[in-house]
Amino acid sequence: MIWIAVPVLVLLATLGLPLFLVLGAGGLIASHHVGMDPAILIVELDRIASSPNLIAIPLFTLAGVILAHGGSAQRLIRFFDVTMGWLPGGLCTVTLSVCAFFTAFSGASGVTILALGGMLCPMLSKAGYRERFVCGLLTSSGSLGILFPPSLAVLVYGIVAGVSIDELYLAGIVPGMVLLLMLMGFSAYAGIRVHAAHPGFDWRAIVQATRLAIWDLLLPFGIALGLFGGFVTVGEVAACTACYVLALEAGIHRCIDLRRQFLPIAQETSLLVGSLLIILGAAIGLTNLLIDAEVPMKLLEWVRGNVGSELQFLLLLNLFLILVGAMMDIFSAIMVVVPMLLPLAQHFGVDPVHLGIIILANLEIGYNTPPVGINLFIASQRFQKPVLHLFLYSLPFVAIMFVWLALVTYVPVLSLWWR
């Protein structure tokens, strides 16, 4: 039965069956196959529910939804446009910077593409960029910012792996900036080739845009200061972020009317958080079953007998994670693979913080690879283009990401620079 059930579940997942149903059904079938009590699938939920960092997930999600509904996108686009738009490829730099900001806060690249794609696409086209380049840039930009605080993906990895979330946020800053700079360099080259139009340098416009966007720009610095300075915990900084964003959009800029919009915002936040938590719950159950069946230990024994060096292990790790990222969403992938990979990484002396950055970098690329790459499907809906076409448009950016992945994997100092 197990050999029939697994291909059927994979096929159903490919056809669009909700992933939590696939994971839950897989756990139930596997537990029945090995004669275990299905209750083992939910035992570990209590440990996750009691984690002090779990409260940060809904609070950061609320902050991201408020920013998406408010006027932060327009203010940031205006600020980055007047400060960097005059450079070669400046409008692409604006796109990459704003998308990274929003993905870090929203935790879901789909929100970034939907919220910013409609504004940035006509701006890029008007500046002279070709449609292929514009669609590829916006599609691949949706996953930028996953390594920056207060990314939910980093938060989930820290909870699952038992690693300091503060250290993970520190570790992701340099690799994330390296990727941004690499993509900005490619975009500048593309802008020069097509002779893209760009505005002139204007001090008055910069001052005016800075006055409007100053409170938005201070937000990531406030989060970094609170976390890395040791003044607040992750849960506390999440609460402060949600309150700050609400006061910013509803009080200072008055882009949100709480009487009319708070309920829809709360409903959207609840749907996002609920979908995330139900996937985590199903993934935790399947992970518990794998651990009880000693799959990680058996995998470790196989690796010991067939993999001879850390270099070889990291190469196989990346190949495995690329396949996982192409088949699963980032949160369920973290829940399923991290418990299996931690003992393997420990055996080869790979730091768990460095391992986290490698895993997240691979899964970030997975956002842009079929068959489950969420960026491709959201962008297909947003730009009315076939998924395959968007994947082809994104290939130059994905190629740059693979070069970046090699740097992150084999140059640990990029992730552990602060030690």
C-alpha cells in the first residue's frame, strides 16, 4: 500500500491538493504501515505551541499585512527612486530594494509580487526595459529578503533547530546583501544595454521623499537595534513592530481607516497565519514519525559509509535541498528536512547557523523553480503570463542565485562574520 500511496500523494500535491492534507495523509499512512499509534503525529505540537518565539509569527504577519494595505510601498518606491533611480539600472535597484524590504516583513513572496508588481511593472516598461526582463526581475525579486530580519522563515528554522534566532538574523545580513548587490550589478548592465531612461539627481526631491519615508526606513533599524542590542526578545520586538506599523499607517500617514479596514486586515492575517500553522502541524507530525522510525540515524549511517568529506556532503546537501525547494513550500520543507539534516551536519562539523543559511538560500531559489515555485504561480496570476514563460524569463536571475548559493555554501565566513 505504501508504494501506491506515495506516488498518488505526490501526484495530488502536483495537481494542487493542499499541502497540509498531503503531509497529514502521508503521516497517517506511514504510521499505519509501521503499526504505530497515529497519536504520535501530534505529540510534538505541544513543544512547538509552548515556544516563546511562536507568538512572533502572527505579530510579524500582521505587520506585513498592514504595510501591504497602507501606503508604505508608494513611499518607499518614491524614496528609492529619487535616491538611486538616477544610477544606471537605478529603477531595477529600486525594485530589488523595495521587494526585499516587503518580503522580509510579509514572510510570503506572493504578497510582495501582488502588492508591488502592479506599480513597478509599468514603471520599468516605461523606462525602456523589455517585457521578458521586467517579468523575470519581478518574479525572482519576490523571494528576496528571506534572510533579513524579521523574516518568518528564519524564525521557523530557529524554533525547529533550537538555534538562537538573534544569531540567525545576524548570519543572514551579509549573504542577503551579497545577493542584492549581485542582482543590482546585473540589472545595471541590463539598463545600460537597453539605454533605460532614468531621472536626474535632485536634492529637493530626495529631501521631500525622505521626509515622507523616514518612519518606514527607521523600522528595520529599530528591529535590528532591539534584537542585536539585547533590549527585547523576538516576541517583544514582534509586538512592538505590529504596534509601530499600525500607528504609522493609521495615525501618522492615515492610509488605513481602522473602522473600515481593520477587520479585513485581521481576517487576511488570520488566514495567512492559520495556513502556516496548519502546514507546520502536519509537517511536525510527519517529522515525529520519521524520527521515531530512526530515519535520521539510518540516513547518518548511510552518509558515513558513502560520503567522505565535508565538501562532498555540502554538494549533495545542495542538490537535495534544490529538489525539496522545487517540490515543497519553504515552511513545511524546514519542518520536514531540518531534523534529518542537523545530525548529518553535526557529523561533518557544519555549524547549525551556517546550515540554516544554506537551507534558506536553497529554498529561496525554490520559490522560482517548478513545479511548486510559488513566485511563478503568483506572478502568472499577476502578469497574465504562462508559468513556463515566467520560469524562462527568470532563468538569468536564478543563475545568479546559484552562483550566490555556491558562495554562501563554501565560504562560511559570509554567514559567520560576526563570530
